[in-house]
Amino acid sequence: MTLKLTFFGAARSVTGSCYLLEVDNFRLLVDCGLYQERPLRERNWAPFPIPPNTIDAVLLTHAHLDHCGLLPKLVRDGFRGPIYCTPATREITEIMLLDSATIQKEDAEFKKLRHQKEGRKGPYPEVPLYTVRDAEATIPLLTPVAYQKTIEIADSVSATFFDAGHVLGSAMIEIVARQGTGRRKLLFSGDIGRWNKPILHDPTVFTEADYAIMESTYGNRELESPEEAADRLAAAINATVKAGGNIVIPSFALERSQEMLFYLNKFLIEDRIPHLLVFFDSPMAANINEVFAHHIELLDDEMKELVRQKRSPFDFPGLKLVRTTDESKAINHISGTVIIIAGSGMCTGGRIKHHLANNISRRESTILFVGYQAEGTLGREIVDGARKVRILGKRYRVKARIVQIEGFSAHADKNELLKWVLNLRRPPRQLFITHGESQSAEHLATAIREKTGWNVAVPEYRQEFLLD
């Protein structure tokens, strides 16, 4: 049996998750994600490193675009195999890909008009990366698999999905390759969630693996607790109300937006903040809310109890779901303080850019970041202290108060990552650290080596490993 693992994405970077596993002549991708860091986005446009029609199957850990966002391009370029994922991930991926394709089209049209006006050409083609038709062609290939149900994906290869506790439907994937009496177990962590977070269950832990591939987004730092993060959120809202500005929250449509609604609902019930209008300006996130309602079994006890009491955080007084572009624009004409939650979470596209343009130069407003900001994104520029930023082709002075609360992250921090991996009772043959900027990945790798003496690697982009 020949095993080869190649890192086609999320190698010393946070986005673009994509790993190729070859078991003899069987080719399997784990994830096929979009690059969102500015220096790496050109990889989205490059041809796939191997012909898509030679790939037999895809295993999808979850529905964030940095894990699933290049699937329509893969299908357009010739892939026709199954895309295995959990039922909730299947529903959410359909929403995410159709929305992403629409944004690709809108962004291409907007850039073309802007470049014509400015008399220049941009670094990327002024055409969509993929179309709605490409996304629609991908959806029938999404094949749902329940948690902890082992499926045979080839004569000598099986896979099992386990709850990652990261976002609704997210999975860690255990792959077993067999030949005769020999077998090798590979564990792909996907994105590892945090313990004791609201809404979802804690991440699954494992006691054995021959090879493990684990994320390291926060591999070099500790995050504040969810309780501390909640206190800071309430304080930031109250301070902005006093100043007379708006609270603008760039938020990922999947999980972070729902968590923000959870806490806002909780604050209102407890009278910790004034009863403000909350604009949930993301049709995609509103659709994802409905998927949460379909999968009550995946929610933790506290969330189930809120639903039973008819106090769902997805439907509280003052919450306005914004569907149309006109409704979104009308928010800017409201006087007084409002809370605006919009995507994308890293400010790389979507309606958040328009809300930033209208608020980032207002000293009384607050731009409140509640998720990871990858290197090379507009969100990272802002939290790193840029005095001027380019939004929708125009330069804006950053005068608003900038607040970053990392405790809401759906990613495990350094201590939680160590907690997860140290459940392995015997040393894996090799541990691979991925899905983190180089400094974070190297820091975590060093910490694990010092604690265990294990063989730990931090792969480079497109690096290959033969697994014995």
C-alpha cells in the first residue's frame, strides 16, 4: 500500500484548506477551500495542481468558504465524484456556494466598471471566479453522512465524521486505509472548536492515530474566556450608545453571526444593554439560521432550552432581518445608535464594506471584530492600526473606535489545541501542523515537540509526504 499526502492549501496560511491523500491509485481531497489572504488570492485563479477529473472523491470538514469555496471551480474543471459531508454541512454549503457565486459575479462587474473609470486593469481577471451555474452543478454531488457512521469510499479506504464543535455540522474526519492485515489511520482535525462555548457541543477528542493533520490558527496565543468576551461586548455596546454612534460587527455568516445573536438576546433578557435595533444584514446568514432550526439535535443543552422556552436568539424584539439591497442602504438613514451585523467576517466582500464606508470615519461609531482576521485582509489592516484604508475603491480615514474581541472565536486557542492533541495515548508516526500563519504553526509545533518528543512537521505549500 502506497500512501502519499500533499498539502495544496492551508500550509503556513489560514485559508485555502486543501489536502490530497493518495492511497495507491485512489485520489481523495480533504476540503477544497478559497484563499482569502490578499497575497495568496491569485492561487484561486491558478489551475488546480492536478486534473480535477482524476480525483475520485472529496471529504468536506465544514461549510466555511476557506474549506469549501473552490468546489464549484473544481466541478467546472472536471470533477464528478461524491463530496462527502455531514447533513448540516450539506445544507449550509448549498447556501454558501450560491451566495459566493453571486458575490463573485457582482464583484467582477463592480471591479470592471471601477477599472474602466480609473483607466487601469486589476491584478485578477474581471470575470467571476465561478458562476451560479457552477455552484448549482456542485450541489447534487454533496453526499450527506451522519456523525460516527463509517462509510466505505473505496475498496481499501473508509471514513468516519466526528463533531468538531467549530460550527454547525463541522467535522473531524478519521480515514482508515487498509491492505491485507495492514492498516493506517489518518486523522484530519478540520477546524477545532472551543470547550464550553454556547450553542454547540464540545469538540471530539481521539486516543489514537497513525498520522494527524491539525489546525493551528491560534497556536501561539491564549484567548479570553467566552464569559470575558461577553463582558467586553456589552461594554463596547454601552460605550458606543453613550457616544451616539453605530456598532458595526463584521461577522461570518456561519456560527459567529448566530453566536452574536445569542449574546445580544441574552443581554436584552438581562437588561445589560439598551433595547437597540439590531440589523442582521445578511440574507445568507438568515438562511443559515433556518438550518439551525432543522438540526436541534446538534445544539447544546442551553440552546435547546432557549428554543423550548420560545426565547430563540434568532427571533427577539428589535431584531431586523435585512434581505434586500434597498433595505440595507436604508440603515444608513436611521438616526441614533443601531447594531449592524454583516458579512464577510474578514471584510473581504459583501455588505459589510458598505457599512464600513459609512461608519469607519465616524469617531462616535465602533467597528467591532469578533473573529480571526487573516493576514492580507481588510479586516487585518484595520485591527493592525491602519490610519487609512481602501474600501470599494475609495480611501477612508479610520476614525471610529476599533475593538477586537478574540474570545468569540470558534477556533481553539493554544491551550485547547494542546488539550485536543495530547489525548492521543501513543505518539503518531507524524503530526502535521496546518491552517495557521507560519509563526503560529511553528510555535505550536515547538510546544508539542517539547512536551512529547513527537515527530512534528509544518508543511510548505505543495509539499509531498510519503507515509509508511
